[in-house]
Amino acid sequence: MASFEVIGGKKLKGSIQPQGAKNEALQIISAVLLTDQEVRIENIPDILDVNLLIELLADMNVQVNRIDPHTCTFKADNINTDYLNSPAFREKGSKLRGSVMLAGPMLARFKKAYIAKPGGDKIGRRGVDTHILGFQKLGATFNYNPTTSCLEFTTAGLKGTYMMLDEPSVTGTANVLMASVMAEGVTQIYNAACEPYIQQLCRMLNSMGAEITGVGSNLLTVKGVKELSGTTHKMLPDMIEIGSFIGLAAMTSSELTIKNAGIEHLGVIPDKFKRLGIQMTFKGDDIYIPAQDHYEISTYMDGGILTIYDNPWPGFTPDLISIVLVTAIQAKGSVLIHQKMFESRLFFTDKLIDMGAQIILCDPHRATVIGLDRKHKLRGITMSSPDIRAGQALLIAALSAEGKSTIQNIEQIDRGYQQIDKRLIELGADIQRIDEKK
């Protein structure tokens, strides 16, 4: 198990380019199973979760050609469908929640699919009910195998229908959408997620010959086709990385430029950080953040304390709640952070409190941050990363703190941020990766 040793208190300076979007990658790469023709994917993030999904495809006999660390071609013309019912798949698939999105394409093309007990972040209950109900409405049957802890789906042929999803789940929408593109007839998916990554998946599928309308809305209409062809698709920049870099610049009083940020796809993210008092300027598709000695949290017009909460798109993404919380530590003023969707995501605040942050954890979903306004520095401690986003938040805290911090279990950070230590070292950060195997 590796760790980071961080000497904090150093100002960073320079330019950094965000990786390709992790949450888009897991959907897009799963979609290559929908055709026997070659699909080229560009701007792939070189991170653990995505590389594990690519390994799973290769294990299924998908021809994978890694042209460079961020570009791959895939050809799924000789799939071993039985692999998904093997102990090897269950072991590897259980490490990656994104493996559930193989089920939609497999049902559409091969009429059977399996979902292993999903892994991923331990941030609260994250059921697969939306996926199951959607597949059932398309005509699939499922069986839970208690021996393998695996869900098994079969169908004689999926048929289009109208459905209202029980929640606007991003992975649920993606999975049902991929299942429906080759279903007989017309499918309407209401209460669909409409995040930019779902829009990207729709555009990719349409470029492969699918007929999807309503892209960008919460009502997707899919006219089933008999087969799909190959395509080339380029992923968006990762909005979560972009938000992380904005928070990092503020906490460390650093002057940073985020290059090629895909600003038109960021929604309310820049505005939420501006509410914390963070200055930024858009220069073309770059975001320039000047060094700020102080930044002040705004209040509501009636003087009430600002609340930042997560919501389905176009609301604020839950993946940046941890970053906003840590960024508020050194602001002037107070903010209530309300994490609605996951009941375990705020538990990492105990580590920030040990570092000297003034945070009141009201309940599993809400925390109040009383900003220090840089009157006191955080102090370095030893801590462990519980999940991807909390891990990055702890890294930001460590980089702003006085003295040495040790962050253990950094494999969690590596799952979502590619070579984050090397990229931040280039900006002036003092980070050392310690591999305990050596």
C-alpha cells in the first residue's frame, strides 16, 4: 500500500491540463461492446479504474490496441460471453463499480449479461435498482445467484417501451440507454440523467448509427436499430479535476491556469467556487485563477449563511462536495455543506478537524465550515484516504498545511486522478510517493 508524504505551505504556479473525464470514460468504453467494428477512443484518462475496465474488455477477447496512454482502439468481434459468468470476472469486476455498465451493451447485443457485486467508493448505499428495473421494462428477466453474489440477466429480445426511472441515476441512465439502442421499437426514458457525460454517450451512439433524440433533456427517445457501426470519440475534460484545481489554487494562494477546461460543459461549477470568493477569469477555453491572500464566502441577500448542496445535473455535482468543503476551510465566513445523495461521504471531516479546521459535522449529510481566513494554518498529520474525492480533498488540505502530512491508501486517489503527484510537483508542490513494498 503506497502513501504520499507532503510538505505543505508552498505556493504553486503554472499551467495544468485536466485529464479526460473518468465518469464519461467508464460509459464510453463499455459502449464499444455494442458493435463488432473498430471504435477509437481519445483523451482516455490513465487511471486505475479506467485501466481496470479496459483489462476486463481484453479478458472478454475484445481486441485492444493502446496507441498511446490516452488513445485506444477496440474491436469486439469475437466476444467470450461466458467470461462474465466466471470467477475471474467476479473477482476483477467487484473491484470496479463501473463494471455494472457492461450489462446494458451485453443485453442489447448478446441477450445475456451479468453484474458482479459492485465495488468502488465506500460513500454510502449505491444500489443497482434503477439498472434492474430499466432492464426488466425492456423485457429482460433477472435472477440473483446467492452462490456467486451475481445478478444474471437474460432476454429473448429487448423491446422498446416507456419508462420513468426511479431516480436520475447517471450510470442507470447510461446502462438502460445502451440496452435500448438495439431494442425492437421505440423506447422513451423519462427522468433520465442529462449530465454532459450522458450527452457525450448519446452523441457517440448516434455517430455509431443509433437514433436518440432529446439529448441534453430528461426525456430521451430511442428508436431501436438492428446494428451499430464503429466510430471515433474524444472525451471531455474531467470536470471534477477542474473543480479540484480551482480549490487547490485557493487553498494554497497559488496562481494557476487550467488549460483546455471545456468551460461550456462545466455548468454551475465555476459559479459555486465564485460563491466562496474565488476569483477566476476565462481566457478562451482556459481558466486563470490568480493568487489570493483572502477569499470571502458570500451570503444570501437576506444575510443568511450560504448553503452548497448537490443535485442532479444541471445542479452541483456530488463529486465536488468534498472539494468545496475543504476549500472553505481557509475562506472568510461560514458555509453549510449539504451532501444529499450519500450518507458516508462527509465522514472524512474528522481528519480535517484533526488538522485544525473548524468544522461541525451536523449529521451524516451536513457539515458547517467556519472559515479560518488564514489566521491559522492547518497542521500536517497522518491520515488515510477513504475514497477518491475525499482523498483528493485531503491532498489539497495537506498542500496548504504547515509541516509534513502523510496520506495513506493513495490507491484511492490513483483510481480517479492520473499521476497527480507528478503533475503537481511540476507546479512546485513537495510530494513524495512512498511505496511500502520497497
